[in-house]
Amino acid sequence: MAIPSLTVSSLNGKNGFVINGISAENGSGWSVSKAGDINNDGFDDLIIAAPFADLGGKDFVGQTYVVFGGTNVASSGTFNLSSLNGTNGFRINGLGSNDGLGWSVSNAGDINNDGIDDLIIGVPYASPNGKPGAGETYVVFGGTNIGSGSSFDLSSLNGTNGFKISGIVANGNLGYSVSNAGDINNDGVDDLIIGAPYASPNGNSGAGQSYVIFGGTNVGGGGSFDLLSLNGTNGFKINGIAEDDNSGYSVSNAGDINNDGVDDLIIGAYLADPNFNDVAGQSYIVYGGTNVGSGGTLNLSSLDGINGFTINGSNSGDALGISVSNAGDINNDGIDDLIVGAWSADPLFNDEGQSYVVFGGTNIGTSGVFDPLSLNGTNGFRIDGINSLGYLGYSVSSAGDVNDDGIDDLIVGAFRASANGNFEAGQSYVVFGGTNVGSGGRVDLLSLNGSNGYAINGTGGEFGRSVSDAGDINGDGIGDVIIGAWTASPNGIPQAGQSYVVYGSATPSLDLNGTFESDNLIGTSANEVINGLGGDDTLTGNGGNDTFFIGGSSINYIITDFGGVGTGSNPSAGVIASFDTLQFIGDFNLSARNLELTQNGNDLEITFENVADTKVTLQNFQLENLDNLPVSAGKPVISNITFFSGFEPSVGDSFDVINAKSTQTTVFNKNTVTFLNDLNNNIKGFDNSNDVINGQGGNDKIDGLSGDDLLRGNAGNDTLIGGAGNDNLVGGAGNDSLVAGTGNDRFTIELGDGHDTISGFGGLGTGSKPSAATIASYDTLQFFGDGLIARNLQLTQNGNNLELTFDNVTDTKVTLQNFQLQNLENLRDSRIELGYQNIVFNQTFSSDSFDVFNENWNFNSILRRNTVTFLNDLNNNIAGFDNSNDVINGQGGNDKIDGLSGNDLLRGDGGNDTLIGGTGNDTVVGGAGNDVLTGGAGADSFVYNTDAAYNSIAIGKDAIADFTHSQNDKIVLDKTTFTAITSNAGTGFSNPSDFAVTSLGALSSAVIVYDSVTGELFYNANGSAVGFGNGGLFATLKNAPTLTASDFVVQA
């Protein structure tokens, strides 16, 4: 099932933007968050951390960046953090080596109660007051002039602009997680929560500790805040429960989940072992209140349903609590909700990850424990990861209201997910809130369809390791989101990191990406990109200007509602608002030149010459409504089809379509692809123009005039005239007349094209060194299709004309008018990779695939090993090569042909010929005349097939000299010639009455009659009636060997 998605490479300033890190291995985007409105300009801002940045010769100092919001923020689609100048944002530099400033960053609410939002930044590896790894956290107050000099110096914090909080326990790593805590003590001022997951409260090593600091007008008034001073009036400590739980690994505001009017907290301990399940993980909800933490300490073990509750991970290794967040009011019941990530849960097989949404309510967690297995749609729901090792839930967050429906939404990251076939590209999922969201107890990410959510596809770099609500950074009144990809390498800078801001929209422009299976993708009224990714897909745009990406392999798409440009050159506003575009990508053969458009009833089929596995069908669509129009009269480029040229799609006037009733006699534009209508057109291209003109269903006459033209007749009996230049003429279905002009022309013949006649064909002539004039004017036949190969080729001189046919192919024939066999040749030339070719057989590179004897040659050996050779009309006595698979074709003389050893194919054609296979598994075809056929050692086949009904003159009366059953020799009878045979194709006769061994001859009722006394083999076309009908004797087997049905092969 496909998920509608937005790929971050499509961010263009209108739908969001990319934020590029500065220096190698900085890891920008490790932690991202909305910053609130820190500069008090009415627009939300962002904060982005690069904790691995090196500064001033110090390693792993860390750097954090604030990007100011605004209506024109990053309008180009890209924002480089190196451009921060105080007016568009500022940077905050770490102070000490190995501190890792920005390990966690967050909006701090308005903690000093001045009406402006503040920031909080964690530095978990700092070593304050001689305590290694105790950690620090910095609170920076917002203000109208904050960062005006392009940077903020943390050493300047003095209580008026912010303050520092130092860890109190060595290796406790204070600041590993930081967050706004809402107003947990209900005093009207925002509060903070900071995690120290490796602290050891109550003697429990690594149990973890979190600290809540109450906001106030004088908080941090001296420039610092001493955690040892927490006494219940200014905040309190929260102690983890068990050794190595790592409580405080993640912390967050929980909103007001129990609906008592006071904000609550949530704390994650992802290594906890509830119910003896190792590393199942736990999360803890602490209810706010006027007396919360009044004793200065709260032990999480005391949560009892009245003061909060615990959420236990379900299975060992789930690591529930790796991330925690307020979820807003996602079910629109007026009460805040929660989301908790369990990144290594196995809902399918292997660390796909899970997230749990718990709905708030007045009775939530009243027992003190909440079991996520109880989620049933009325109390919340789960979200299962869909990618093995995708790690869904490593980061979770409220998304604000990104679809502008008045209900909060969610964003969940899966930083190792593979998206659009890109391994570990990373993916994040936006789930829209609603009154019925998760009503079945589960939200299936594969069911996201654009109306209930969508995916955001990364391009690698651990995209989605950090996700967050971004506030409304562009000031359009709709919430936005931000996603970090800390190991991305923007601008060629390794692991500088990137972050991506995706703007919210009531009608987001999404991509619908399918799978490699058969998908049914349905868009919305928005402008979307729909990519089936291959397979037998049905695609529906559903309104808007949709772009259908076509690329890859095994593509067979049906588009149900494609919007055409229509007829004429001045489309209406309605057409401009609803036309769709096919964008062909990934293969330069998918080009306008190779494009083929076929009207099949009410549907238009789109294929490409020599591309076998790409087809698009536009249902209920007429060819004349397809077009590309250039810019005109202030109107934009309007393209129904675009093709990649280099790395960008071309959107110019790449093809023209002539209206259904037009009878014009000249194409519209020079050097352009033109598609005619189904009338009997008589049309010309331009002189000195490389025109591509495609006929459709009529009997067309198309004259390319001068230039290197490509003319296709398609259906109908067409006349194609190349004119001067190196032209390519493709007759297509029907019996076409093709006229060569001056230059090197190419005639493309496909299986089933009918009987085409070519006049003016330029041969390479006799000899191996053609003249300059010959090289300048020789032409090439290119055959495509099963069976159209050199081995099967038959060349027949019929008066002045040369006829080209193929063994066992009845619907493909070419006649070269006024052309002699000896002038047909393929020649190698060491100076030219492809050499010179009169015929090529669906091959990538030319090879010397056949030789033609000049009319006076009288050689006793063919010219080359493993090669197809055509003799002349003399009585040749010629041999092939030993240990060579030779194909030797006689013509009109009485030839003696000896294949020698190897698996040879010998054809006598006209004349009374002697064919000797020699050692090997040979195929011997006498053809017309009374021939003597000798297979020699090996399993040989004696073939009778004239590609027409039986004719005694065409098949002759042959003598088979050495038929040997023990060598597995076979007599091959083709049903095209022996039409009375009713048996199915295969060895033997499936209808036993088709064959008999008898001396009755014509009186036998069998179709194939063998006289075991005389060795005569008859075709008895009229069964037991008198005589053989139109049959008769066609072979005599010397020494009358025993024959059974198994000695025959019937071929269709």
C-alpha cells in the first residue's frame, strides 16, 4: 500500500525549506525544536543544535542556532546557518571542550514571566565545579534585541538575560533531555524540567533524576540556579526507581492530561525492567498541582493514580520511553493527550518500533499503572512501525495543527526507515488528529492517504532522529514541523547536518508513492506528485495539477482522470487549473523522439520505441487533448508530458498533436515531434529540419524533406519518404512503401509489421572496401522481434527485387525494389566501432553477422566460422568449418553443402541440392527441388516447412540418406505446410490417427503415411479418399529404417 508523502528534496520555499549545517561533523539537527517567539516579533522561531561542533581549537564544544521566523523566511527553499547575522537569527557557542552544547534543546515557555518566550539548552557532558560529566543547562531569556550581534555569549548570562544550571552529581549528565514543563505548579508562570538520566538517587546507580524549576520573575536572578536549593517552593527533584533505569533520558510537558486545569509532566526511563521484562522501558506521568513537589523531592515509585501514574513497556527490549511528548488534543475531546515512543519494539519482526498515544481523561491511570496493551481506541491507540530496523518512535512530538482543521496532530520519526526504495533514507509520519483517530486501537501507517496523514521522506543522514512541532514559523496561521538529519552532508560538507522545515497546509502538496507491486493510488484536490514506483498500478489524480512520475522498470500504469491541455493554443483558466503532467524519468530512452501514442478505443496508450516494459494508459482520453504549450501572453508553460534532459525535466514545446479533423499539409514547428490524426494525411516536414512525424490510423503519405528525420507510419498502409539526410523510417503495421533518399537511412522493421516495400535502398556492394560514395549512401535495415535473427533470415532474388523473409515467421516481409542480393552485406571497419551494416538484428553493437557470395564467386569454403552465409545461384560445392556452428543458405543452383563438424543449419532452397550435416546436431532443410539430405553423426533434424500450405514443387521429393533412430534424429513437420495434421505441437503425434506405418499409401486414413518396405513418406491430405489430395510423396528414407511416431516433431 502506498503512503502519500512529501520528500524533503522537493522543499522549495513555498512548502518548507532546508537548513544546512556549517562545518564537517558538526551534526546540526541532532536536536531540533520550536523556540517560541524568542525575539518578540510575532513569529515563532526555531532552535537547532550541533553538539559535535568544534570551536576555537576545542573539540566537541557544541553550537546551537536560533532561526527567526517571518513571512519570507528561507523563501529560496534553503537556509544556511552560516548566514545568521542577528536579523535572521543567531548562534550560541559552547564554552568548553567535550561539553556537547545542544545535546537537547527546547522552548522554555516564558519562565521569567516577561511576556516573551525563552530557550533551554542542555550540555550533559560539561564538568561544572570540578564534577566530571555532571552536566549543565542554560536558560536564555527572549527579548527584542536578543542575538542582535549574530551570536549570544553564554558566559554573559547574569540573571537578566538568562542563567546557568549546573549538575550536582558527577557523571549524572544533567541536560541530556530538557523541556518546557508547562505551568505545573499552577502559579501562572511556565516551568522547566531537566533530565539527568545517569544520576544515582537513593543509592540506585543510574536510576536517573529529573529536576523541575518553577518559573518566576526573579528565577535565576544571580545568573545561576543551584539545584541543591530545590525545596518545593522553587522546584523539586524527581527520583528514578531502580538501578540503570535512566529515568530522565527523555522529559516533556504533558499538557493537562487529567483535566484538572493544571499542566502535567512526563518522564521516560527506556532501560527500566517492569514486570521482569528487561529493557521493556517505563514512562511516568506526574500530575501538576499547587502543592506538587512541596517537599522538594518526588519519588517516581510513589505514583499511585492520584499524583500520577506509570506506563510499562509490554515486552523485553521495547525500550518504551526513549522519547516522550505532549500530543496536544489529538482526539478533540478537550483534554490533552500523550505520546510515548518504543523504538525497538517488534510489531512485525525486527525493531520496526512502536509509539503509543494515550488519551487524557479525568480517570486516566487511576490504578497508578497504565498498560499500553489495553489501548482500544477509546483510551488511545498504538502506531506500529512498517520498516524492519526503522526504529519508529525514537523521536515523537506533537505537530501542532498542520492541516488547519482545528485539531492537533502528531509527528513520529523512524530514522532508519527506507523510503521510496532508498535504503535508510529515514521517514517521519504526520498523523492528523480527529474525533475518530485510532478508533480501532491502532493507526496503520500504510493506511495514511493524505486525508488522515502522510509521510515525510528523508534522503538519509538519520532523518527523523529528532522531530518537533515548529510553531508557525512562516506566519500563515498554520502549524509547521521540523525534522533533523544530523549526519547529512549539505554542500558537500560531510556530516555537517541538515534540518527540514515542512509547512503545514490544509491541502498539502504531497507525493503519492507506490510500491513495486500493484497499487491503487488516489490523490486529492491538491497539486500532488504521484509515483507508482513500478508494477501494474491504477492512479487517480482527483483534481488539481498533478504530476505523475514515470520511471523504473515493469511499468504498466492506468491513469483514470488525466487532465489534458486540450486543443488550440489558448487554454482556458479551467484547463490551466486542472491539467496534469506525465514526467518521464530515469531512462534517456524515455524521450519525445521515442514517444509513441496509440488511440485504443476511448483510451490513449503511451509507449516508447524499443522500451518494452513501460506503458501508460490514459483512460477516456483522446489524443488531440494531449499537448505541451510554451509561455505565451503571460500564461505559464503548460506541459502534459515532460522528459528529463540532463538533470532537469524539459518543459518546452517538445511535441505537437494535430487535431482530429485537421487536414493540414505541413507540420507546425521545425525540429519537433508531431503526432498526426487518424485521417489519411498527406503532410510534409521542413527542409533543413530534423522532424519526427508520427502517423496514426490512416493511410498516410509523409515526406520528411531534407534533414535527419524520423518518420513512423504506424497503422495503415503508409508511404514514408525520407528525403535528403540520414533518416529513420518506421512503417509500422500495414503494408507500407518506404522511400530512401540521399544519405544513410535506417528502416526499422518489427515482428508483425506486414509486407513493406523499400525503394532506393543503398547496398554496400561487392567486395570488402566500399567507396566513399557507397559509404555516404548505404542504408540499414534493423529488425526487432522474436525470430527476426540472422540464423532465420531468408534472402530470395525474385527478378530484380530481393525479398527478405524469416523461417517460421509469416507476417513480416521486406522487398527491396531493384536490388541484387550480392549488394547486401555487413562489413567491419577497424576505424569505426560499428562498421558498415545493411542489416542489424536487434543488437546493441554491429557484428559481421552474415556473408553474401558475389554472383561469380566459386569458393570451396565459406568465409568465416560461426557465421550465416548466403551463396549465389551457381552450382556451389562448398564446406563449412570443423568445430563451427555454420548457417549456410543455398540459392538457385544445385548445391553440395557440407557443414563438417558442429551444430550446423543447412538450407538448400531452390535446386536439387546435396546437404551433408557432418558430425554434430544439425538442422537440414532441403527446400524446393529433389534434395539428398545426410545428417551425419549426432541428433539431426530434417525440416519440412515452406511457410505456406503444402505445394509439391516448393517441397520437392527428398532422399534422406541416414535417418538413425538411435541417434535421436527427427523429421520436423510444420503445421503451416502440413495443414491436415491435427496433433498439437511437440514430439510425436498427440492424435494417433495422424500417423500410420502401412503400405496402403493413399488409401490410408492417416495424414502422414510411411511405407516401411520402400521407405517412402507421404503427406495424405485427404485421408482415406482416393489419392493424396494436394499431398504426395515428399521424402524417401534410404534402407527403409523403422519409424515410429516418436521420430517426428510437429511444430506450429
